[in-house]
Amino acid sequence: MPVPVPTAETRWRCTLCGNLTRFDVTKSSRVVEFVHLDLAGEPQVEEREVLTETLESVRCRWCNAVDQVELVPRPDATEEA
């Protein structure tokens, strides 16, 4: 089941406990990174381009429910609409 992604007008809410702020998100990404190594060999990513990204699951940190999120309007989004 695809996990809905929040937008500028929406946010996540756990349908079981009502949590709005704490989630563990599992996603897969395919990226191209420009890595700069200093003279000691320490890497630092200076540029990152995301080629593909898939949201696999969202788990509520409060009640541990997996994939029990819904999209609800953000408080400020309903006032502007």
C-alpha cells in the first residue's frame, strides 16, 4: 500500500493515537552524490541529486502502529482556503 506524502497543505496524523509529530519513516533512494575527500581521507558530500525516492512505510513513534497514517489539513492551510 503506498504511503501518502504530506504536502504544503497537509500533514500526517496517526489514526490510532492521534500523533502529529513523531514518525519513523522507511524509504529507499537512488542518488548521485559528489563526494569531496580532504587530504586525510575524510569524505564530505557537497552535492546530492535524488534520482528516485520511494516511501516504504511510516511507523508512529508513540503507539508503534505501522502504516496507520492519514493526511489531514494543516491548521494554517484551512484558514487560508
